[in-house]
Amino acid sequence: MTAQKLDARLAVTKFTTGFFDQILLDAPCSGIGLLRRKPEIRYRKNLQDIHALSQLQLKLLENLVPLVKLHGKITYSTCTIMQTENQQVIKSFLKQHPQFSLQNPRRIGREIFPDEYETDGFFMANLIKNAN
């Protein structure tokens, strides 16, 4: 099977339960991690937008739960450095889905800040399905 681009809200209608070993969710986000290159973002986003996005991100993750095989992985990725869209989404997801755990339990995901590598800001977390 080859990689496919698909709206995660529709994935359960296209694939069967336990179909995937690994899923990459490149979640829609505020883009705050891109401020270095796109400074106009700060004028287009507000706290209500970020809250709404975090709710959508959590819903997208939840939609993928039945599609991941036992011991499979969901990689959650955003181009923001906002904890509301990153760590808090992951914490909420793990609280609601105890069958998943972080690949690296010592920290909630990996953040890359723009000043670290003179690049954009990103967040990634690997969620492993341990039980059904």
C-alpha cells in the first residue's frame, strides 16, 4: 500500500478496523511555529481559534483510534509551538484512550523551536496502541 492523503474525519469510512500499522496525522493547526517566515499569522489567529483547533485536533486523533492495529502507532504532528495544540491535546487523548501510550514516556512529544535550527517550529508525538 502507498501513502494516501485523506481527511482523517473520513478515514473510518474508507478503511477497516485495525487496518494500519502506522498513521501520520499532520493536524491542522494555528501555524504559530511559522511566525519567522509568516509574521502575518499573529494577526490572523486568536485564542478562540486556537481552542477550536485543539478540539478539532483531538477529534481527528480519536477518529483514528479504531484504524490502528495493536502495537501500531499514530504520529501526531503540528507546525505550532502552542501547548494548547500540542501537549494538552496529547494529554487529553491519552486520558480518554488509556490503550495508548507515548513512545517516549519521559516527555510529551518533541518540540522544535525556530531558534534551535533556524527553522520553523514543530511538534511531534508518537502514540503506541498497547491494548484494544
